[in-house]
Amino acid sequence: MFISHCPTDFVQIQIQTRATIASFRRLAACLHNSSPNSAHHRVTKSSSGSAPPLFQPARTSHIPNRVADPVNISARPLKMDSTATLTPDRLLAAEDHPDLSSFPDSLRGKRILLCTESFGPVNGVSRTTLMLVNHLRANGAVVAVVAPHNHTKQNTFIPLVKPPAAINDNNRSFNQNDIELRIRGYPLPFNPELSIVYPFRLSTLYKQTFGHPPDLIYLASPASLGFQVMLQLRQQPAQSQIPIICNFQTDLAGYCAILFPPPLSDLAVLAFSAVQAYLFRHASVKTVFYPSRFVRRYLEGNKVQRDKMKLLQRGVDTRLFHPGKRNEVLRREIAPGGEVILICVARLAGEKGFGFLADVAAALDDRRVEFKLVIVGGNRNRVVEEEVRALFALLVKKGRVVFVGFKMGEALAEMYASCDVFLHCSVTETFGLVVLESMASGVPVVARDEGGPSDIVRERESGFLVPPGDLGTFVNRVVLLIEDEEVRMRMAKEGRKQAEGATWERVNNRVALRMAEVIEEREREGAEVELGTGAERNIETGVRTSRMVMSTTPMFGWLLLNGAIRERIVDVRLAAGMAVIAWFWIAVSLYLAFIETAQWLKARLRTWS
């Protein structure tokens, strides 16, 4: 009787029924994965029961078969697992996939809301995102970029970001594929180029970009912006949930473990692990791209479904980063005595391993090795930058170490190519784009065997990988490359050859293809729940569906038949989600205030002393 008066609710009922069935299937899958014999339970966990941060500083390498012989470089590395030290192309090929040489036609004209925590040539993550945005737009996809407000004086958005006033109903179609919206937030004390965004409503993002929900949401290295998007989206009814693709590129838990003092660091690691596990496992998240084996293990430890995880390494612009950019005039300016030039490219921050690099440089100086170390990078927070510079103060006075500040584009490419050996000391990189850029520039690498570089550098071919806590072996490898020009040149050629196979086009086409697949899957699901052409079939389908709803959810089935109550429940859930975000912001604000005060006191003490 009730159903005969509510034919307009048939679609909603059927969608809710399918969502209920899907929930039972996911529950069954979770129960299967939680069995003692499941692959998820074979992942090593911390004593607290949650997945540990990706990378821990200065610990023994977990890859036991690296040969730490400082002399016999002709020795081959022992046989490793099938994904070890593979190039990006080999790793992509390892997962059977269609041709990545072409852009999927079905993605042209689709609306993609791309949310990123940083955008522009600021760091490896933001440069990767910028390359993807340019690729999607150049091939006809309609992309709206949302990123936190830039608090630095230097505009790192390329092309320049239009103010929100430029986006309105009158000219929306004119610049629909050129929408870039910044959200205000509070800059991180350790890195003002990044911000923790203030609370916002997802519906506001829709309104200020496309004017309506997009076809897909892409989250680049989700943090304060991406977490809010996922949290709000999962509170909405199933039929309103836009599919999400995430790209996990930043080890937030690892940064917390290094930057925060205990027990605060332990609490932060637990919090990030719990939040990421809660958000990534939701049905609205269709794919989580990961850049290396280490990240995959972390995600598995947080019980992210294996069928969601897809490998995605990064490409490199081999025309920009090229050995031909070598500048002899620049070399003479840096090393007038003809010394071998070492280079490190990284943001000047504690989590980038500069303490280890300072120890390496000091050990080389103690051995009276003739070298110059060029450090490229900076930090918008002068206090943090000065702390890093202080580690090298004595060597700067001796003329061994040179800080050259930020470099981008041609200037960065020229600096890479004009040096002889690249030193990578960070253990928190999920990939390490700078390693691939140095190899493309014809510069061999010595890196700590932790994180993304372990999947990039071919041991004894394009460089050396050293156990992360083994300072002596690291120094020996650097000395070997300084003294043996033949080995250095051979590794430089091999590194360039390897980098030439890592093209941005293939990497970005892989993302585009997955986007097209996810959108097509959603369109098929929508078509499956559409009603037939006749009223008789509508009533018949409605009766059958309502019985299914009542039988599968006897306690709440009546709620699914009442649109007003459904909407009220969704509103309550959204309000609860916003409350969680607000409370999180209060806690973060207190901590940021503490950090700002501590840095101010440090600066004052340094001035008084």
C-alpha cells in the first residue's frame, strides 16, 4: 500500500539496497582478511597494534642482501624479490596493464576535482601534481585544482592562480578548465609553504569550482585538505558519494616520529595511522596509488584493501635534466681548485637527514678528501633553516660546504649536471624525485637504503645503497666515487639510461586510465539501478526492492523508505563530521601555538648568546 503511493522513491530504495548488500560483502571481506592466515596479518606491527610509521631514522636496513664491500664494486648484488630495484617502467609493467602510451578518450570532457596539499614547483610532491594537472588539461579533461593558500611571498603556483572572484556563474564556461582555488589555512611552523587548512564544507568546493559535483575527486598526498574531503564524503548517502582516487606520497607519520618529542611523537603516529586506515578503507575510495614497496607495506599494515592499491612511481623530464646542462664556468666558481663536487637537493628541515649529511661531510674532511659539498634548498622558516645551517658552520668556514638556496627549472638542472656525486641522506622519502633527477642529469647516487630510493637506485650500477645507520660505509662509497673517475662515469651513464625509461607521459597516462575506469564503473552502477520503461515494471521492482530492504535491514528498513528522515540523518552525520574536524583544529592550534612559542624562544636565546 505504501509503495503504491511512493513510486518516486524506487530508485533511492534500490540504491540503498545495493549499498546494504555491498556493505555485507565488504564485511565478509574484512572478516576474511582478519583471519590469522590472511596476508594482512603477516605484516609486522608496532607494539601498540597499529602500523608503524614508514621510515625510522638511523636503523639497520631491512634488506639484508646488500653487499657492503667498499672496494670490490664489480661484485653483483644478491638476487632480490621481483620488485626490488626496478625502474619505474619495469614496475609498471610488473602489474599487467593496458598500453600506457595513449590517453584514454573516455576521460576527455570529464570533470575532475583535484585537491592537493601543495601546488607548484615547491617540492617533489607538488611538482608531480603539477605535471599531472598539465597532462590532464592538455588532453581534454576538465580539471579544477584546490590547494591551501600560499603564505610565502614567492608565488609557487604555475600558472598564476586566479582569485576566487574570477570564478562565477557568468564566466564559468569560459575558464572552466583553468579553475584553481586556494583555501585559507595556518602555515606549518616547520615549513610555511604548507598549511593546515581551516574547516570547510565540501558543497562549497563544488559550488566554487564546477557549480555542481564533479565526476571524480583526486587527492594528491591527502592531509588536512584531503582528510576533510574524505570525512565529509563518507557521511553522505551512497548515491551522492563521488568516487575518490588517492595518491599516497608523503609519510606524515614518519615526519611526526622525527619532528615531535616523545610521547607526542608516538601519539601523532597512532593518530595518523588510525585516521588514514579509517578513511582509505571506505568504499568511496576506489584506488590508493603508492610509490614504493615501503609505502605498500605501511598501507597493508593499516588494513587498506589490496585490490585498491596500485603502484605509481614518478617520471622525470629528461630534456630538462640532462648531462648536457653541465656548466664549466659554474664548476670553477664552486670548486676553483678542481675538487670533486658533491650535491644534496632537499628542503632544509630536520626530517631530511641533514644531521647524517653533516657527519658524512665532517668524516670526509677528517680524511683530508678534496671535495666541495653544494646544498641546494631552503626553508621559508628562517629559524628552521638556521638550525640546519648551524650543523655545517665549521665546514662552511673551511670552504668545504656551500649553501646556494632554492633553485628551480633551468637553474636547478644546471646545478645537478655541474656536480659529480649526489648524496641522499633522508630516510622519510616515499619516492625521492631528486634521486631520479640527479640520475637523469648523469650524476651517480649514494643513498641510505630506506624508503623510495631503494626502488630507484640499482646497486653498483647507477649508484650505491647503504644501510641507513652505517655512516662508515656511506663515507667509503663517497670516497670511492671521488677517487675513481672511471667508476663514476660508468655509473653516470647507467643512471642516465635508467632515467630515460621513466617518462612522465606513461606515469600520467596510468593515472588517467584509472580515472577513466573509475568513472565508467560509477556510470555503469548508475545505469543498473535505473528503472524500466513501464509503470508496471516500476511497481514490480519497487515491491521486490522494498521487501529486500525490510528483510536485510529489519530495524532500519523503514528509514530508507522515508526521504525526509534519510536527509535529516545525513545532515546529522555531516554535522558530526564537521565537529570532529573542529575539535581536531582546536588540538592542532594549541600545538602550533606551542611550536611558535618554542621557536621564538630559540631565536631570542640565539640572539642573546
